[in-house]
Amino acid sequence: MHVNNSSTEKESLTKRKSALGIRLFFIYLICYAGFVLIGVFQYELLAVQVLGGLNLALAYGIGLIVFAVILGVVYNYYCTKYEDEVEAEQTNEEGGAV
């Protein structure tokens, strides 16, 4: 488990992770809004066969679920990377002080 000793470092890390989460949320929101807008204004389009017998509604819905999982993996990757960077900086600072 990563432990931050400095509240400033913890605050900075939290801000970076929050900013990333917000960006990814809005990316997903735009994709989801596209699905909703098609359903509201062009609902006939959702019945069109697009992939191996699946209609657009199912293909888009499954795509949204898969995309959400991918965004979760991306978020986890970058948050871990950010934490590792802070940990490496702390290790370098401690090593230089000795």
C-alpha cells in the first residue's frame, strides 16, 4: 500500500487523480449521450443490423460497457503510475538526505 507522508504530496496526488477521473468521466458521458440522443431523435436507427446480426442498440450498449471497463483499467494504470512517481520521489529525497 502506498503511504504519503506529506499532506502537500497527498493533496497534489489527489488532484491529479481527480482531474484524470473527471476527464475520463466526460469522455464516457459524451459516448453515452450519443447513445441517448440516437434513442430519442433517431430511434429507428437502433434497429439497424450492424454486427453479426446484432442491432445498433445492442452493439452500442455492449460497446459502452466494454468502453467503461477499458476506462477503468486506464484510470487504474495512471493512478498507480502517479503513486509510484510520488513514492520514487520520496525514496530519492530520503536517500539523498542520508
